[in-house]
Amino acid sequence: MSHSPADARGAAPEPPHPATPPARQPGLWELFLACSRVGLSGFGGVLPLLRHLLVEERRLMSGADFNALLGLCQFLPGSNVVNLAVCVGARFHGARGAVVATAGLLLGPFLVMMALATAYGEWGHLAVVQDMLRGVAAAGAGLLFATALKMARNVPERWIYLPFAALMLVALVILRLPLPPLMLALLGVTGLIAYRRGRRAARLAMTAKTES
Amino acid sequence: MALLADLFLQFSILTVVAFGGITAMLPELHRLVVEQRQWMDDTTFAHLFAIAQAAPGPNLLVVSLIGWKVAGIPGAIAATLAISLPMSLVIFFLYRHWERFRDAPWREAIQTGVAPLAVGLVCASGWLIGASAGLDLRGILLTLACTGLMLVRGWHPLWYIGAGAAAGALGLV
């Protein structure tokens, strides 16, 4: 790695305002290498690594800035980390930065995947390989269930919203409905419920304020 | 070429409704590539998921493996681009204006509305992976043990993956 964080800080003069958010501009190559390292070392979750690198290690953005971008990336569909890499790259170098950051994040792991795919093509028929992969799939399914349950714990007003989780599950697993129309229909309903409840809460807060 | 175009188009449509990230997309991927297009069987789908679990990188790369199975390296590239490109373009033109509608009531409503649907999606992902892998009772017990341990202990996911591989190699599941 050509730029260590110590170099970057040592090269700059004494920071005049330690409290101001850092605004160092990384080069395109540094961006690529940093994203590659995050992509290749991310087992079971790249997001925390990306945050650590950007906010703590390289100090390229403040924690609040990162959270704001993450809010957008988690709000929109698609892969959260790819969305985030696009935002971060674009922030520093426009379209070129977006391409470089995303390519950095995906290229290394993509090559690893292709190597594994080739190995699977070669030895995937062996009984021991099939047994191992079945074991990994079983464990992976367990991790998915754990993720779903953790997410369910964070859903507010569960008695209203969790029935829709069950509805989605049944629609996908038993009815095998296609996701695009299903998602739009269910999101229309849950979104409308959330919108109306949000409105009502805002109105109640307003009247409480005027009365006091 | 027609195959690559079909792959690209189907995955592009998919990513636009992939609220809740890529793990939430597995049921639709399964429906598409196993049931509808019949590009691979259940077992292969579960195998590719397992390989992606054991490898580093963002979890969207399971899609690269699926693309590889369908049409080799060109298929892997087409699938990866299809999953990442559409929303990347949207976000590139949107991120500057995010602050303006960050506190809008409809934005919060959508976020609240998506959360329970994502729970159902990820749960369906776990279900379909387990079903595709053709788990017997011992396999289901391993799945439930991993779920329980992850909830109460939260060890790094790699430990579970390694334990699953070992249990498989020893013929326990």
C-alpha cells in the first residue's frame, strides 16, 4: 500500500482546526487500492470495513457524512455497498471516481469468484465437495434466518408491520409469486400505513405543543 | 448473445426492486434461474450460494457465480453489471439531492414500509437455500443451531461457514 495513513497525516502541516471535518482528496489510484482492500477482506459484510477505512483510518469523511450517504444507499434498492462506493467515488472524483471505487470494490472479489467457479466446475462432482457445500449451505441458511430475526427485532410497531413480513414469506415460498409486482403492491400498502401513521403522529405532536 | 441479453435484462429488472439488499433477492433469483428459465437445478443453486458465502467480497457476487453457471465468464460479467449498473446510475444522479428529501414524510414512510418486507424476503432466502440444498433432519438441525448461536453469541460468520463445511466433510449433514 503506497499511502499509509501515517504518511498522509505527517505530510500535512499541523491541522489548524482539529474539530473541522476532514476534507482530504484521495487520488484515483488510492481510491482503487483502498476499495480493493475492503472488497477482498470483507467476509460476511463489507460495510463495517468500508466505514472504518473512510472515517477512521483514512479520514476521508466525517462519521456524520458517512451516515448520511449510508442512509441514501440503504434506502434505495440494489447492493448497499455498491451504492455506497458510487457515492464515495463520485464525491471525490465525479463519474471517474464512481467507476474507479466500484471497480476496486468488485474486481478483486470477482476474480476470486471466477477462480472458485473454475474449481467448482473441475471438482464440483466429487462427493466430498458436494457434502461440504451442503454443510455450508445449511449454515448459511441459518445465518440468513438469524439476520431476518435480528431485522424483525428492529421493526417498529411490530404488531402492525410484521404480518406483512409473514405475507411476503408466504407469497414467495408457497405461492412463488414474482417479486417485482409483489414488492410494489405490498410496499404500496405498508408505505401508505406508515405515511398515515407518521402524519397522525406529527399532528398529535403539533396539538400537544400548542396546548402546552 | 440472446442468452446474455436475457440474463442482463432479467437481472437489471430484479435489482430495481431489490429493497433490503442482495440477500433479500435470493428468492427471486431462485424463481428466475431455477424455476422459470431452468438454467440450473436446485442443488447447483445451493452450491453457488455456499461458494459465495465462503468467499470474500460484497454478497452481490453470488450473482457473478450464477451468471458464470449460465454462460461462463461473459455470463458472470453480464450478471454482475446488470446487478450493479442500474442503481449505480440512479444513485450517481441522486446523491447530491439527497439532503433535500431526507426528512420528507414519504421518504420515512417508504423506509418504514420496506423494513418488514425485507424481513420476509431474507426469511424466504433462508428457507429456499435450505430447501434447494435438500437438507435432511440433521441438516435442518445444523441450520437451526446456527440461527440460535448467531442470535445469542454473534460469532463471526466465517466460524459458522467453517463449521458447516467440516460437518459436511465428516458426513454429519
